[in-house]
Amino acid sequence: MTQLHISHAEAQDVPAIHEMITELSDHLGLAHEVVATEADIHNALLGPQRRAEVLLARLDGAAVGFALYYGNYSTFRGRCGIHLEDLYVRPQMRGQHVGRRLLAELARITLERGCTRLEWWVLAEDEQALAFYEHIGANAKDEWTVFRLRGTALQDLAAEEH
């Protein structure tokens, strides 16, 4: 394998990131959920109020994987953490340690920023991802249940009187 290069994404990388997000959604059977545009991605990564960051893996200049992440905070620990929103490696590159390299770089960033944890969610049906994460030593947490408020329910709650 030629040299794999991992670096923070820049403006010119947004189309490749958007394309890989679409590929990821197809892989997970969730293409109907994707409404993000390249402009949305650009604004989140590079706009005036940055909401996320991306590590991009490149091989011979071509994007082959990414890790999109953002900061979080633990009130119990009084420390920051990093939440990995998406990790994706293009199918032809799987098994080549691209995902592991992206996670290793993200682990370094987590520690450099003084954060105490790196965490992420995985769809229970994604057996390949679950096996990969267990292989690198990650532990599944089952003591918490994830809740989500969106769409009409979010709007209704926001509209309630103070």
C-alpha cells in the first residue's frame, strides 16, 4: 500500500466528504435520512460557528475515509470528551487499517486537548463495525438509553409557554 495520509479536512475536501456521507448512508440502509448538502457540511466544518471537524484519510491524494467528530463535556468528570459522529472507510480500503489509523489519530487529538474520553454510537445491526470496535479494545456501553427529539415533537416542545 502506498502512503496513507491523514489530516484535517479543508474547504476543497467538502465534496468528497459529502460523497462519502452518502456512501455511508447507503451502506447503513439510511439513504432516505440524508438531507445534508455540501453547503451544510462546509458551514458545519468551516463556517463562523464551527460545529464539527473531520479527519480525512487520503491515498495518493484520493479520499478513502473520514472521521467526523465534535466536542462534548462530562459534568460528572468535569472534563471534555470527543464524540465521533461518523467513521467511514470506502469498501475497497477496508482491511487496510485505514479506520484504525483514523481512530488512532482521533485518540491522539482527544488526549492532546485534555479530554478524558472518546465515544461513539454504533447501529446494533452493523455487525462488521461492532466487531472492528471490539477488536481495537472499545467497550459497548449498555447502561444508558439514547433518546432523540426531532421534527414535530421538537417543534411542539419548543413552542410550549415558559
